Amino acid sequence: MSERAQLERIAELVPHGSRVLDLGCGDGTLLAFLQAERGCSGYGVELDDTKVIECVKRGVNVIQRNLEEGLSVFEDNSFDVVLQLDTLQNLRNTQALLKETARVGRTAVVSFPNFGHWSSRLSVLRGRMPVTKALPYQWFDTPNIRVATFADFEVLARQCGLRVLESFGLHHGEVVRSWPNLMASTAVFKFERG
């Protein structure tokens, strides 16, 4: 399935009419989709100049900010849903931002490449770091500063005092509920403060 199919699966976790904050929103594709298809409003947060310009061209409200600086510019429960999609692996202070995400949103959705997927495990067994659609970089040029598995996030969520409301994996846009730690290339979690 396409990237659009994956986007639609994530969008299903966002109730119609929600006020959304998308952390690391990229070019604003998801927020534009949520606005058009689900009647949502909100903001994206993005650091990259080129991606900020793309957001503006799409009609997406965007704040240029480094997520490592935290979310102190937002009040508690400012948003219905906070999205943190494919940003977790790029953060130095993951725990702090997860807690901040839960503070500013009533619920949150996080996704990240699942390093526990069978193809990644096989690559490591062969003595090489994996290069996949979800992890498309070579070890020496990756923007990822950490890798995690589906099971790792379950442990981290408990340590951060988060309550997981729903979790599943994605593989080629298809939802994976059976053995997601092994069978899903992307992990998806919906959570709230515990």
C-alpha cells in the first residue's frame, strides 16, 4: 500500500473536528489531509526551512521550532490530539518530549520505525545494519539518533506514566495487530497521561 494508505490509517486515530498539534509535521501533508477530510484545525511544528515553506503553501499553520526546546509555548490540554510521527527516533530527550506531548494534548499518537521487524533482525544477523522503507538510511548518514522496537515503546510508555489506549503496527500501509513487534515495519501508539 501507499504512503497515502498509511496516512489514512493514522488519520483514523484523530476524531473529526479535533484541534491538532503535529510535532515534526514535515511539509504539512497530514495536517492538510486532516483539515480537508476530517474537519480538523491546529498547528504543525517544524524546524526545516524548506518544509515550513511547503506547509505555508498548503495552507497549514506552522511554527518553526526545534522540538528539543520542548513545548513550553503551549498550555496544558491545548489540543485534542498531538501527533509525533516519525520524530521519536530523531530526539535526544525522548522521555521529556513524550511527557510534554501528553501534557499539551488530551491524547497523542506516536509512530516510529520498528527496529524489531523481522527484516531488520535478519539484516543484523547477517552482520549489517538494516536499510528498509521505514529505515531508509545507511548507518553512517542516518538522521536517526536511536532505534526502538514496538516492545521498547510499551516499556517507555509505562516509565513515563502514559496509558496506551491503542497500539498496532503498519506494514506497507496495512494494519498489523498480530505479532506487531516482529511483523510491523512501523509502530503506532495512541496514548494519554496515566
